Amino acid sequence: MQTQYLGILVMVGVAAVICGLMVTLSWVLGPKNNTPYKSAPYECGVEPIGGARDRFPVKFYLVAIVFILFDIEAVFLWSWYTTFKNSDTQFMVFSFFEFLAYMSTWILGYIYAIRVGAIDWDETTSLAPEKLGSPATEPESSLTELIPAGEVR
């Protein structure tokens, strides 16, 4: 009985050894020079502004709700599809009405997410004007003044 799992145990052991070996070799053979540029936090190519404890807009949470709606829908519908096609008529009728109840709840959640603006990422239309700050001042010279008249670029 215990020999049935010996192959899986060997595979887990080999995977653990390979992972440990790769991490150790990259630490031993990798470069050790730390520069201020390498020590700086990476924020998608943008210099980080503010602290780590700043508040996030509610939109991030609303997008998480939309993700959960889609994720749970996929999990629920996949299992329902697989059992629905090979079941008897009584179960098909019952599960169809259950499906309609579930989908109506899902559609209401999706309409709510759209109504509150979870998908609208333009903050200039959804944030209060006082939270946007003062508008950036335009420089005195515009782009048309920088290019001499008659020159085409």
C-alpha cells in the first residue's frame, strides 16, 4: 500500500532538490553589487510617490468584486454544464430554474458594478474636484511657438 505513493514522493523530492539548487546557485553565482538604482522599489517603471499606507481608491475593491463574479461564474457553470448534459429531464428542469436564479443574481451584481463605475478608470469623471488637486499650469510658450513658422515636422 505504501509503495503506491513512492513515485509521487520521489517526484516531490526531486522537485524540491531542483528548486533549492536553482535558488542556491543564483545566490552563489549572481552578482553582489548593490546600487541605489537596484535597491529602489519598482513600481511599473514609475517612481513611487507616497507611503505604503496610503489609501487606495474604492475602484480597486470594485474590480475585485467583478473578478469574483466572473471567477465564481466560471466555476459554477463549468460543473453545471458537465452534469446537465447527461442528466434526466426532472433534474434538467430544476437546474435550469436554479441557473436562471443564479444568472439573475450575477447580472444584478454586474449591473451594480457598472452603475457605481467600477469599470470606469477615468478618475477625472468620478473623483470629487477637490481630490483631483489644482490643475497643472500650462507653460507660457506652447508647442506652436517653439516650432518656427513654415517648418513642417
